[in-house]
Amino acid sequence: MSEKIATVIGATGLVGGELLSLLLDDDHFQKVRILLRRPVTINHQKLEKKLVDFTDADSLLVDLDESDTVFCAIGTTFKKVKGNKAAYRKIDYDIPVHIAQYCKIMNCKNYILVSAVGADRTSSNFYLKLKGEVEDTVRKVGLESTYIMRPSVLLGKRNEFRFGERITIPLMKKISYLLPSKYKPIEAREVAKAMLAAAKKHEQGFFVCEYKEMKRLAREIKQPKRR
């Protein structure tokens, strides 16, 4: 039996980092490939690192070859793109959409994408509108199995400082019991577990997972020993 390959885009982010840790500790995938814009120092016997240009379609098609599941947890902030909405869109829309299209071409049947609660292409909010456009376009690609994860506020230790989150997260924790379930804060590791569980299920169709469904999926993954 050929080895199962998981490919991760956004492995250096909060959810992506947790997902990478889970994948390396789990036996379901024998190889974990991460597509990166910048080098990273992490090493593991299962890990394959590829520096890529996300605007180079031919190269990406090669890098996605033989992937059983592609996980996309890429995202940016307005601070990183200096408030440039066009630059923001190139990362948060172009990359996940193009990756889905390339999965179709390369016959990768399982695509799992991190979006955001409230995603809606008709929203007046730039961020939620963009996420909604991504989801709608990915749905139209028609992959065999697509899971969309829609977390609200993400909990976990980031490698970067985000002033807004430093203020809002403690507040959200205090009032979470008052919030509708889909708006409750969720640990990034729980989202990552839900993604891994979804990959193992490989159910045919297009699935949108919010707080309750992500928590349910996450319970299917046993907590591995942290490295």
C-alpha cells in the first residue's frame, strides 16, 4: 500500500502549527509535506519541506502531486500587508482558491480549509465577505470531499503579537457562556484536531463546521504526546 501524504499550507500559523504537530505524531499519514514561503528550522523524519512561490501554478501542481489530503490554514493580517486590501486578497483569497483548483487537477480528493465564523459573500465587512467568496468559489470547484472550518476567536500562543487579540481574548473568555455556540472562542489545537479527524473520515460532500461540529470532531482525536 502506498504511503499517505498530507500537504499543509500555512504550517507556521497558529492553527497550522498545531495541525503540523498532530500530523507528525499521528500514524494516519506517513509523509507530511509543508509548502512554505520562508524557511523553517523544524525537522522530522516524516516531514518534507518545500519553498514555493504561490503565484507559480506549474510548481504548485508538482508540489501537490500524490497528496491524499491538502490542509489550508493560510492567512494574513492588515498589519502585515500594510493595509493593502489587494495584497490581503492575494493571500487570503487567491491562495486557498487556487490550491483547491490545483487539487482538482491533481486528483487530490480531500481538501480542508480554515475560514471564519460569519463568512458571507454578501457581508459589508471586508474580511467576512472575502471568506464567504473563498468558500463559495471552493464549493464550485467540486472536490470529492471538502471541509470548511469556521472558528471564531482562536485561543493559543502565537509567534507574533496581535494587539487586538491581546485585548479581546480575555473578554471573550469571560463572556463566552453568553455567546451563541458558534461565536465561542476555541483553542487552535481543537480546530487542528477537527481538521485531522475530518481527513480521516474522508466523507464525500461539502461540509461547513462551526464550533459544535469542530468540538465533536476534535473528540475523535486522542491527545498525542507533545514533542
